[in-house]
Amino acid sequence: MSPTTPEYNSEPMCTNAGVMGRRHVLSDEVWRDLRSQGVTRMFPERSVMLRQGSPGTHLLALTSGLAKVVCREPGGAKTWLAFRGPGDLLGEVSVFNGTSRTADVVALTPCVAVVLDAERFVRFVEERGLVIHLMRQALARMRESDLHRGELQTVPLVVRLARTLLRLAVLTDQMAESNAVRLTGLNQEEVAQAIGDHPPSTIRLTSCPGLAARPNGIRSTARCSI
């Protein structure tokens, strides 16, 4: 690597919509080198990519697809925590803490990820001096979670729905492609969980201007602007 090549991307880590951008923590070169440290694996739609309670023996570098992070409560209920997309690391917290996983990661669409051995990943991070940059990612995710919790208390339901769909469009890298954004793999219940609509109210996605529900997903037919 050239001495002048940055190990991280200096672009903002969060958009105004409050979602982590793709690989804004690591540079393209470091991301490529990191992926070369592991083995690529495909995860079918609705498969569990990482299981809550399992040891942090490895993590995943998600290269394509959309996943959700959910916590299984003792009574069987599931709490939505986050969506994750291409460029995200999955399961790195348990690797760094040396603890069991605190949530499930479920593939909402067919996903491709690189499986990285925990010890090899930690060694790579230390050798490349990436600890501070991964800390920045963790802090940005905390801000994202704080923003989401604040919205649940102060923002109307229909606005939370619009912002969630916008974040998903950013996460799946569709904002620059066209004015029409197609989100597959999500059902009404999962959207309701993400926007804090418990139990699901009578609001229907089809009642929101510019939004349309389809059997295989949700489609936004208008340009999103917050």
C-alpha cells in the first residue's frame, strides 16, 4: 500500500436520514484486503446468518443483500434493532468483547458475505491500525440507535415509515439509480417493528402518497425527500 493511501474513508459516516453509509469507515482498499482474509458464503433469504447466544468465533463482511438484526427475548418476542446492507460488518461486537452474540442476524434477501475468523480479523485490525476507525463506526451506530429511539417518541407514525423506507433505500444503494426505489424481502410486520408500530395499526402502506405495497415487498413510486 502507498504511504499516502488512507486506511479509512473520511466521508461523513451518517446521512441526514440517520443511516450508516457504505464502507464509510474503511477505505475501498482496506475493505478489499479485509475480504481477502476470509471465505465467501451465500445465505438464502430468511436464513439466520448469525445466531444469538452463539460464541463470537467469527464475523461477517456483508457484500450484497439486506439483513435485519433482532433480539430474541426470554418470552419469545423479538425486538427489531437494525437493518444492515452491503459494506457492513456483522458480529464484530462479540468478537471484540469475547462474549456470545446478543442478537440474531437474519437475511431478508439472498445475501453474500465473507466469513472472517475472529483471531485473524483482530490481528488484521491491529496490524492496520483500524481500532479507532471501528470505534467511530460503533459510535455512529449508537447515534443511529439514539435517533431511532427519539423518533419513536416524537415523530408521527407515517413520517417514521417514510424515513425508514428512505434509510433502506440509502442502505441498499438505490438513491442514485432512479426515482423509483424497490425494496424486497420485507413484510408488513417487519416494517411495523422497525417503525415502532406495536401492535400494527390500521395504517396501510398503500395509504401513504408515493408508497405501494406488493406481495413480494414494498415499493416507493416517488422521490423521497425529508
